[in-house]
Amino acid sequence: MQIKEKFPVIPFGRETSLEGQVHALKGDIIINSLYMNKIKEVNLEDMDCKVQPGVTREDLNLFLGIQGFF
């Protein structure tokens, strides 16, 4: 399948409005990532982690604190 039209795809997260409101103009597509909120992996040696786009900084800090990493 080949897509002939080009249009913006806008990721949308936690509705904090820190960067402004999301607006779909001229047929744009908005993808809600609110429920993509899983912490997938924490690597202490490299001091990094893999999270889904709906994870907030507060969610991650709470998780790390419960695990004794923070």
C-alpha cells in the first residue's frame, strides 16, 4: 500500500498544556499516548531506562524510589 497524501501525525500525552494545546488542523492525525505508560526497563549501570511515551517524570521518580534506586 502506498500513501499518496502527506499529513502531520501529532503525538499527544498527559494533557499538561506545558507546550500549549494540541490542535488538529486540515486533517492532521493526533495519537493519544496517555495509556502507553509502562516502564519497560531500568539499567542502573548505564543510568538510563526505557519507558513508553505516557510515563511522566513523576511516575518514573516514584518507581525508582520504590525500587530503592532514587
